[in-house]
Amino acid sequence: MERDSCVGFSEENVFFEITIMSPQKITAILASPRYDADGDMKITASDLLEGTTVPARGMQLIRLADGTIAIDPTGEAKVNDDIEAAPLLSAASGDATPTNWAAVAGSTYLGLLSAGYLDGEGNYVEQLKLVERIGSGATATYRAHLFLPTLDPESGAPTAFTTIAGTSETLALADVLQFELLSGEDFNADNLIGEAVTAVLASPRLDASGDGRITATDITEFDKPDGTVGTAAAKGIQLVRL
């Protein structure tokens, strides 16, 4: 799965550029979802940073040495690394002076989704949604915090992201899984992108050769993660249970 520049990704494996002048040491990683690098809708040992043996990850939520919560846009930073990071801020209203955003005790942060848009002049404006889970298991609830950027006047790159208190969005698990499909990241750590299929209820074979019969030659080809081409029995539309 290639990262698309229209949602804030770039060919350099960086989600967006930032303009911060004072690097700080990372003291904790608060969210670090795995990324489906090969596009097979699963998280496996083959989902690595290109040319390395390092697992590919999405944008990370990190804590810096001064206690600030910030974003690692590369997905590659580790605890004790020095990093230039765009901080997350919070304001009581749109006119209030922002303060450092604080993580909520007892919540788990699953990942960050780019939710940008094109402004009236056709410029891409970066926005972020931070996905939060409260509780666990069948009783877990979810919400998203929307962060808007403060832009450097010269480079146009974000220097910080600010959320307005009280504007979080309640999510269902289905929304979180939809975010996985948009980002290619495994927010709920089930090693799948999107919702898992628990049963196939109907799976008719397809006459791929068009000879009016179903034989061993009725196959379909697909690209395998290792770059080779695989084959499988051709099938029609399937009925599945999620």
C-alpha cells in the first residue's frame, strides 16, 4: 500500500513536514500503530520500512522530555531519540491561548489519522484526528480529537496542532476500522486492516476461461508481498460474515 500525498504522506516515508527549532528527547511512545507496507490488508513480518528490517509504523504520539505531548511524523522515532516534533495543544475556545494538551489517565491512544482538506486556493491544509479508546473489551468506547495546524508563515509547515476543548467526536468501532482502511494502519492491534471476516457464507466458483465449465484452469492471479505472482481459484461475489 503506497502512502498517498493527498492525505499527508510522501515518498520519503514522512507524513508531513514540520518546522520546530529545538529538538527534544523522547521519553515515551503513547501510540505507535503498525503500518500495512505491502498493502495485503494484514500486518505481518513483511511489513517493514523499505530496505530495512524495522517494522513499518504510522504517525506516533510521543511524550517529550519537558512533558509535552507531540507527534512523530515519520513513525520511526524511539524512546531516547532527539526529535523535532510538532506539539499538541488545547484551547478552551477558538480565541483562548493554547496550553499543552494532556493525555487522559485510563485512556489508550490508538493512532493519528490525517484528515486534511484543500482550501479555497487549492492548498492542502493538514488536519489530524487522534483516536482514543476508553476502557477495553466489549464495553470499550472510542472518540476522536480533531487538531488544526498552526503554520510557519515562511515554509507553510505546521509548528503545532491545536484542539478546541469539548469538540471531540464519538466513534463506533466501525468508524475506527474505517480509519484503518483510510490510513493503512492497524489502530486496534488485531493485525488486520479494517474488519475481520469471521465466516464465508457463499463462495461460488467463477468460469474465468468462459468455456461453460468449472475446471482447474479457472484461476485468478494476484501480486504476492514478495513481488511474485500467485494464483488462486477464481470465485464470484462472496457473502461473508464480519
